[in-house]
Amino acid sequence: MSKTTYRFCAGPWNFSEGRDPYGPETRLPQSFDWKLAALKQLGFDAMMFHDDDAVPDIDTKSSAQVLKEAKALRRKLDDAGIVAELVAPRLWFAPQTVDGGFTSNRAADRRYALDRSKQTLDIARVLGTDLIVLWLAREGTYVRESKSGARSTALLVEALDALLAHDRQARLCIEPKPNEPMDHAYLPTIGHALAIAQLTRAPQRVGCLIESAHSVLAGLDPADEIDFAMAFGKLWSLHLNDQNGLKYDQDKPFGSANLRSAFNQVCALERNGYGRRGEYVAFDVHPFRTTREEHYLRHLDNSRKTFLHLVAKARSYPKQQAAALIADRNYQDLDQLVIEHLLGC
């Protein structure tokens, strides 16, 4: 079987200006055209979008205006030779989503979340992608007694079914995260995402997106999550980054905190054939707050370099030697074999 040639993706938000909860921006903002040209300069193949990345100020515009601007964006992407990988409704900024979108205790807010998500499907169709990512950011609770988990699950299935009916070609890709911004999320792991898919009207069109940092925040190994999702054929997109422990979502460059974990993620992608059906490797990473404008692109370039180095390491891994150690249950020497292979010994 031929080896995968990976294709790479990033989003406009991955060129962040350095703002964090404790301080303002540290870099000048860049235009969308600059970001598009930067991706092309880096040799990336695709861009991912939130709905309001594709159409700014989306809630102030009519459906006709939204589609007109989406068509203009499609022309811009085509001219740049960049494709749209996915579109995701941003359901955590608007006042209507303060208590969740699909699981809000207010029916009007649930209608807003569903209408905006349907519009996202329409934008995706114009941009030429069938992949819709649902990061269910506020679908959870701060106070467990404020909602019924069973009712919220039913509401999520109802929303997924409505989206699947709205566009019968679209694929819904759930991106789980255990916390942040909510104390507890209703779908915190890949297992939860794949389970709820089975309750929908078209389980074959509901899959998942794994983000390395989200798996770490759930106390799980990202490589195990990759293997698990791909065992079901349901890993349709991927956000590689890194995370230094159980903090806020850091979006560090891939391999920055735990190189061995990054190696195992690449090995999982390799052994399962990720990318052979057109899937992209996206780096959901941000520049460090101290980064200057002249180094604006290094976090993306470095993440891809690390990924490709680890692909080479995965493909040159001494599998026969490892197999002999595994057969002997000599895991101590297997551990050292991996360390020395990564060190180039």
C-alpha cells in the first residue's frame, strides 16, 4: 500500500493577535487576504472556517446577502488555489447561546442555534465542502441541576436530525471537549460523539473531529482517541496541537509539550491510513503571546515540520525489533527503543 501524502489546513483564527484572558493583543491584526496568502506561502492546501469567518457580522445580514458573500469567498479561494475544508457555526458568542444553543432552556434560543447552523450548511455547500464541524462549546452546564442530561441528549439528537434533513449530503463532525467554557460538557469525548451518532436519523453521516489538546484535557491519550475513532471509520478531521497539562486549552505548536505523545499520534494516523480518503491534517495552534509580527507564521510552519519529522520517524520505526520485544513482554526495553529512536540513537 502506498504511503499517505498528507495535506495541511489551518483557520483564520490560527493567526491570533496574542490576546488572552489576562491581557490585550500583542501583535497587529492581519487581513483575511494576508492570511490566505500566508497559507499559500506556507504550502498549506486548505482553510477551515467558522460561519462568521466566511461571512463577517453574519447575524446582521439576510440569507441572500450571506450566500452572496459566501460565493465571493469561494471565488477568492479558487483564485488562491486553496479549498475550504469545513465550516463550523460559531454558537458560543451570541447572547442567544449564553445557556447553550441546542440545549438552551429557552426555545427561542434553540431555534436561533438551529437556524444559524442550517445557514452554515448552506455556506458550506457554496464553498464546496460537505463537512460541518460542531464544537458544542456551551452544550453543558455550570450548575447540574439547571438541566436534565437526558433531555439535553434528546435535544442534541433533535438538532442533529434537523441538520441532517436540511442537507442530505452534509456530514456532521462533532468536536468534543470536556470543559471550557462550561464546567461540564454533554459530549466530552470521542466515545460520546460516536454514541450519539447512533441515535440520529443518519448515523453514517455523523462522525468526529479530534483535537489533541481536548483529549489531554479529558485525561485521555490523543493517539488512543485517534485509533478508536478510526476503528469506526469516523475520524473525518483532525486538529493537532499540544497541551501542557490540565489547564485551559493552550493550542501550543504540535509536539511542543510532549514529543512522544505527538509521535504516537502520528503512528496512529499512519497505521490507520488517515488522509487516504482526502482528510486534512489541521494545526489548531496559536503563536506564543511573545511572538513578534515578523515571526507570525512560525507556529504553523514549525508544527508541520515536526509532524513531517515524526512521519519519517514512524515509517523508519524498527517494527521487527519492537515486535520481538512485545512477544517477550520486554516492555522496559521497548520503552527504551522508542526513546532512542526519537533521539536518533
